[in-house]
Amino acid sequence: MKFLKISLLFSVLLPYLASSQVSIYEFPEDLQLYKRDVISNTATVEVSGEVEMSSGFSVLTLEVYKDDILIESLTYPLSYNNNTAGFEFSQTIAAGLFQYRFKLTADTGIILKETNNIVAGDVYIVTGQSNSIRNRFFNQPFPFQNNFIRTFVLETQEWSFDPNPFTFGGIGYRFAASIINNQNVPVLVLNGGEGGKAVSHFLRNDDDILDQDTNYGRLLSRYHEANLSVGDVRGIVWFQGESNAFTSVANYVNAFHNLYAAWEEDYAPAQYYIFQVRYGCSITGYPDYRRDFQAPEANRRLGLLPKTTLISSNAITKGFDDCHYYNVNGYEVLATRLYDLVAYDFYDSANDSGIYSPNIDNVRFTNTLRNQIRFDLLPATDIYTWQNGVENDFWIEGNTDIVIISGSVFGNTVTLNLSENSVEAQPKLSYLGHNPNDTPFIVNQNGIGMLSFKGVDISDTSLEVDEQLLNNLYIYPNPATTFVTIQWGFLHEASILIYDITGKKVYGKENHKNQQMNIDVSDWSSGQYFIKITNQSATYTRMLLIN
């Protein structure tokens, strides 16, 4: 009986004793995501280590399973030198909605290590204030779980797909789910957001970039512990500004430039996505907050940086606290706005219609009386709608007597009519948007609200088209059924572009030298179209109806 007990104990300890004589240097962890190569749509998994001769092993085998089906069995004969033998395997895995299992065994049958649910995919970082970590259901887990959304937890040194709201954030989780559902690519989200923090809180300690007392150091440590290198992250998403509500635009932009420079050194993403904040979050408790709130304009200025795209949070209903988007679909809408941009930037989407947040350009008075303002919206080819009441959210800086009494949008040009003539020496226009509802705004065809802005100079150099030339532009018949004729009186070459109501270009003719053009529209669908005629001095926009 004593001999039997010793034999049983030895058989239990044998795998442990043998495996303790193996040092594994590289091996995938459970749930690990490997950054894929976007050209080959694959990632390479390295396995390496060292074996002591006393283990008695002659050959190691690495088995690779894809969704529990064995797809590869690699062997490595051990060659001992000074009582040790090194080993290494390299295995390519494809990115997709499937998971891999790796099992390393010795020729004695002992399993040395085995891990599950390994994937290849893309990497994104989300960071900022509380809207970067909150979700629709307050502090509750997401109502769905997607096992292909991964993260890495620094405290436990573990990979995870637990849908904890603070791990991913509502924007991060739903944005990642959109990539998975539409592109069949797993996603790693590293969220470094912290609520109620100013931009200075997120800056790098240049003397110790991994300083664990800093937000920057903790996030970068997670990135390194996830076995990621400079250039592995596709995009960084930034949603911050409420805690810098009254910081000057110049100071905020300067601080962010420092953060941007650090990101470029340590991450070097392909693209940055900047959400513009809205007023709220107790800001409305300050006197004259509409005129003092600097953060939206500071966010807008960040769009001047290379590789940076702005995302408007306007035209979305906020939640009960006038700060977050609880109990409404706000985070889903924000995630959709982000996904549409990323799909176009990285996933071969051909749709760039209505995905960019409308931004202003060329703000000017239309006459010497200075009682009317016009500005253009970019992208110029999108379709814009003026919602009644939005005029109340514009103002002239420094003049409380002038109000915007009415306005309109035609093509991509917005017109504002003033209650009286402006006499300011250096007049500036501001627009803060509306809060907390999703109307009224100026929106594009996808419902994205125009970006807020503050203190934009109004030019006295009128760029309006000479009325005599404008009166010599004819489009007939309108409505049309078979053919439409476009005729103009100016002598310069002109380019003709026609868009349907969705913003899709249906016709284009560059550098047309004649002053008349006949277009066959017999195969066009009934509805509204927009004609843009551009010559060397101006752009003319007219509506065309097809019956």
C-alpha cells in the first residue's frame, strides 16, 4: 500500500517536475489579441523557450487549433548544448471571427502549456473624460457581450472581454462591435479615460514615461504589457474638455500639442479622432456661460493637426444629468459617427457622404451695411438642413444688442440676418449649439450637427457673386423629365457637378468651355438634386427637380 501511494504521488508530480525544467519565454496568453498586418490580414505568434537535459525530452510539439479544429502540428527536435536546448516556433494566424488554441507538449506526452481564445485584429485607444468611459446604462454591464472585443487589464496582467462599462466605455464598446460585425475583424480597446480630469492630467511625465502615478504612464504600460509596439495602434480617440471649460483656447491647444507630440513618439497611430464637447456638466450654472465657454472652440482647433478628424456631438439628446447620454441612444450615435469615419479610413468603405462633421469656412458680411452674414460649410458636397430656431444659438461677440433674427441654408452656404447693423471694429461670430436636445441644429444628410465655434472673425471682404452674373444663370426646364439645359452668362470655363439628395455625385463635367450644357436625365430617379457650377471666381448652387 505504501508503494502504491508513492507511485501515485510520483505520477501526479511528474508533469510538474518535468515542466519545471522548461523555461518558456514567448507564448500567447488566454484571450490575447495579436495586432494583424493589414496587407496580409494575418499575425505571427512566436513561441520560444529553453529545456534542461534532465527533463528527458527529445522533441517538442506545438499544436495549433482554429475553433477547436487542429490546423497545424509543428515539431522541434531538441539539440542540447551544456545541458540545455533552446526551441522556437513561429505560427501565422488569420484575422477573423474565429479563435485559436495553442498547446505545447513534450514527446513524453506531458502538456507544458496550453492557452485558448487567441485572435488577430486591430488596436484602438480611447481616452478622455467621463464620456469616454460611460455608457447608456450608467454603471451596468452592456446588454450584449461580444467575445471578439478584447482589452488588457494592467492590475491583473490579464486579457479580458468582460463588458464592464468602465473597461471599454459606451463609445469604445459599440464602435468595436461595429468593426467586428461589419468587417469581421476582432478589436482590442485600451480605454484610459478618467472622469472629471483636465487635459493636464493626461500629459506625459517626460522624465519617466511609464510613471504609474500618471494616467499617461499607466495607459502606456498597458500598451507595452499587451506586447504592442510603436505604430501598432490604428487610431486614438479623444473625448475631453468639460474640465477645461474656461481654459483659454490658446492654453488648451498648447497643452494638447504636448500630448499629441508624446502620442506620436510612443504610439504613432495612423489617425486621431477628436470628439467636440458640448456645454453642460454644471457649466450652465456659471453666469454668462454661453459667452465664456471655451472648450468647444479649443477642440475645434485641434482639427488643424495632421492626421486628425473632428467629430461633432451636436444634434444628439443628452441624458438626465445634462452631461452624459444615459438612458438615450447618444453613445450609440457617437459610436456610429466614429465608426463611419474609421470604416472609410481603414476598411475600404467607399462612402464618404455625410460622414464628416460640418465645419465653417469663409465667414463674411454680404454688404457694406453689415446686417447679413454668410459662411460656407465643409465638406461642400454634403446636403445641409436648417432647423427652425437654430438662429437663437448664434451671437456677435461683444455686442448684446444684435441678435440673429432669421437664417437659412442653401447648398453649403448659411445666411444669417441680423437685427441691426454691426459696427464693431473687429466683429466675431460664435455658435455654441443647443442643449440638451437633438434639435434645433444645422445638420447634414446623416443628422450630424454643425461643429460649435467661438470668436471666428467676420470678414468685410465680400466674396459674394455679382448679382448681374448670378442673374445670367439659367436652368431649364426645372422640373425636368428627359433633358435639362444649364446656361450661364460669364465667359470663364466652368465645372458642373450634380449631386442627389444623399450627396452622391451623379454627374460631373470639368473645365467646360461653352456657356451652355444639355444633360440627359431621362434615367434619373425622381427627386431633388443640387447643381454646383464653379468658375474661377465663385461657386453657384442651384436646386434641380426631376419628375
